[in-house]
Amino acid sequence: MSDKLDQSEDNKSLEDLTSKSSQIRSAILERVHKLGPTKSCCPSEIPRLLYPKASWRQYMPLTREVAVQLHSDGRLDICQKGRRVQDVGELKGPIRLRLVTQKSDKKCKD
């Protein structure tokens, strides 16, 4: 019986994670579309918007993961130090998110 309860809890956690990932994905895309291709946003804006009463910082790793996936899908630019990041496997430190632009070397603006 305990194994069934553990499995049920695991399924619940996976469903919650999938739901949160989907919410974050939608919020990121909505935000960057609203800003347009000439502006960028801080990833922390997303969990602050979605989970204002929760501890938004706990959602930052998931937000960054979703942003990396959107980048891999070609839907999002990830910028660091004002430039588009080519290799997202090397991300460390602050990043910014924006719509994909035609010029990959175009500077990121706040």
C-alpha cells in the first residue's frame, strides 16, 4: 500500500511540475511578445508575476530551464552582458530574455 501512495505522490509532483512549466512557458512568451524584439526582460519577472504570494525565488531554476528550452526551440533569445548567448550550456549569472531577432549580434536592451 505504501508503494501506491508513494507513486501517487510522485505522479502528483510530476503533474504539478508540468503545470508550472506550462504556466511559466506561456508567461515568458506573453511577456517577450508584449515587449517586442527591441526590449528584454529579467527572468525573475515571470515567477514574480505568476506566484506573487509564494516565494518566487524557488521557481527561478524552473524558469531558467523553460527559457533554455524556448531558446533551443528557436522561440527566445537569451542574453548576457548585452549580447545574445550562443551556447546556453555555459550560462552562469544574470540573463535576460527577448524575442528572437533576425540579427544574432543585436544588443539586448532592458
